[in-house]
Amino acid sequence: MSGIERPEYIMLPTLLTLSLANLVAFSLFAVDKARAGARRIPERTLLLAALFGGLGAWLGQRLLRHKTRKQPFAAWLGLILTLHASALLAVAIFIWRA
């Protein structure tokens, strides 16, 4: 094998890592929603979690109805989700062409 690993060897660890990141992001949104009126999780932390777990953050925002109208948070989250969609499209194109 040349210095590049075959996709089969990195697929499972990558999916597990992404699943964990999405679970953490969703959980942070849920904890922040539950803490209404108490010490909240900083928006910066929620956005950082969204950077790694975009789907979990989006689900947390939509299913929990949390920070859906708060600006500029919603705009930043939308930008992060756009980056995630673009990266997913790029990976799909890369795999399709391989």
C-alpha cells in the first residue's frame, strides 16, 4: 500500500467520530435549553460544537426550538451548516470520481 490508507479503513472511525460530535452538539443544545433562567452555555461553545457536529446542532435547534430567532447566532449556525453541506458534497464528488 502506498502512503494513503484505503477508504474502507477510515470509514468506520470517521463515522463514529462524527456521530459522537453530533451527539455532543445535540446534548449541549438540550442542556442549554433546560438551563433557562440559570447559568447558560455560552453561544461560542454551542457554535464550536456545531462546527464539529453540524447535524446534531441543527436537530437540537429545530427539535428543541432553541435559538431559532436569536441573531446573529442563527446566521452563524446557518453558515456552519452551509460549510458542512459543501464539505459533504465535495467528499461525495471525490468518492464518485475515484
